[in-house]
Amino acid sequence: MKSLSIEEVKDRLYKLHGNDIIIDEKTYISARKKAKFIDKDYGEWWREPQYVIGSSAKNTSRERGYEKLSEIHRLKKDEVKKRIYNVHGDSVAINYETYKNSFEKSEFIDKDYGSFWSRPRDVFRGHGHPKRGIENKKKTWFIKYGVDNPSKCLDVSLKQAKSLNKKYILNHWKDGSQVICRGSYEYKVVLNFNFQKEYYEKDIRFIMPSGKVYFVDFYLPEKDLYIEVKGFFRKDAKEKWDWFHETHPNSELWDKKKLKEMNIL
């Protein structure tokens, strides 16, 4: 931009912003040097004049720029309803009284899960009530894995185990199949079973009354004995074990003390 006199700057400023914005003439050096501007509603800020006398909404004070963007992105009621319906059908509606523009949160009503707040632009893109999102994920997982959570699938659980830092992979003495051990205790137990030629099954799946899935570490068919190998319990893991041990008395917990008594550790 060529050098402008202060009068030219004031003239352009007035044509673009009227009396909403003025420049502090004493601070003006050139169009490329920051000067102080005063917004009648939002106060002072400093900016290069060449940007303030431009035509886009961002070339004003931050607050007034946001106000203009809000006006630009405020859609008519019918357009808002149309965009929501195109993505969500009749399962989601907006409380239009809370609507300001596409970038500020509004209240939406999910016909099954009730009220939630979100930015309209996100709802237009498929976002919805958090609970519906969870249910949709469960449906996807069920189609893909046959369960409502990937962790309930043994194949997925084993893949997760392979990604752990402390993992060990051995081979079953009977058929050479891969045995994934989560931690050193399981590793030592499998080594012992292999050495003793004790037939064992690994990661046996059980469904709890709550719908959660529990994988017990080992089953010894010849002894009809389930074994849980654990160094320490997280709270949820302890609850699962307590349930399993109560419903399956033919189960044992092999912790550090037990493993030492058996000379496995």
C-alpha cells in the first residue's frame, strides 16, 4: 500500500466503519506502522492502518470483528432446521431461542436422550448427544466384533496385550500356538506349564451380570481349575475377580506370595 496521509486514512476509515471506529491521529506514522484505534463500543486497540481500512470483518477490534462474524454466520431458522434434519433426521431439534450463530453453543433436544449443548456447526457435521454417540459406537462395534465393546473380543484384547510395553510371547507346548503373556508373572506361569507339560487354556471369556466381560487368565481342564495371575489389582479388576471367584469356587488367585510358595518365582 502506498503512503497515505492521515486525512486519506480517516476518509477510508469513515467510509468503511462510519463513526464506529476512529484513529488517534497522534499515533499515526504510516499505513504499515501500528497506530491506536478507538472503537466506540469496545475501546482501544493497536493495529497497522492498512489492515483496519481493509474490507474484511477481521480488520476491526477483536470484539467488533467477532460481532460481524456472528452476523455473517447466523442462519435463518428454516436453514438451521434443514441442516440438522439432513444429518440427524427427526432425532434432533434445536431450541431456536438459544441460537445466536453457528459458532456459539445452542441447546439441542435429542428425542431419546434429552437436552445437550453444542455448537450448531458441529451438529451440522454429525455431532449429537454424547449418550447417542456411545450407543452408535456400540452398534458399530457389535457389527464389527459381535460385542458392544472391542475389549470384550478376545482377538482385540490380545492385540492390545501385544501393544503393552511389558509383554511376552511364548508358544504352547501342546500345539505350538502363540501365548501372549501380560507381564512377567504370566510369563513365568506359562514357562512352568510348558515345562511340566500341564495342559492349559488361556484367556477364557465370561460375561458378567452387568454386561461387562471378564477374561480369566488360565483354565486347567484336567484339574477343572481356573487361575487368575495378578501382581496387584486395580479397583475394577478386583471387583471382577471377586465376582468370578464367588460364582466359580473352582478358581484360585496366584499372586506373588502364591507363586513363590509354588517356586514359580
